[in-house]
Amino acid sequence: MIRYKIDILSALKEAGYNTNRLRKEKLLAEGVIQSLREGKYIALQNIDKICGLLDCQPADLLEYVKEPEGGVQ
């Protein structure tokens, strides 16, 4: 399962990109912001944009966690 390693919106806020600025400057769409709030997946083009804003690599944002065989234990 792929999941976010960090709270991306918090990281953007610390870098000076609050949600109002993200919307106003059309850096990320409202739907993308909402998906991040809910921990849902976003398109790679948005990951690319976020990496540019945070000067980081996708691996800094995402991680793969192997699920136990046979479901939850």
C-alpha cells in the first residue's frame, strides 16, 4: 500500500504555502487540497508540483508499506 509519509499540507504551510495561497495562485486545485486533507491519492502531476514547491523528492512524500499476507492480523 502506498501512503503519505508526511502531512503534505502542513509541510506546504511551513514553506509559506497556506491553502489560500495555493488556491489563489492556482498552484493546486481545491479538489487536490481536499484529497490531501482526506489522505486520498492525487495524480503524479500534483506530486511533481508539490516536490517543486517543497524542493524534495517523491520518496520524501510517499512510502510503500507491505500489507500482511492474509489481511489484517
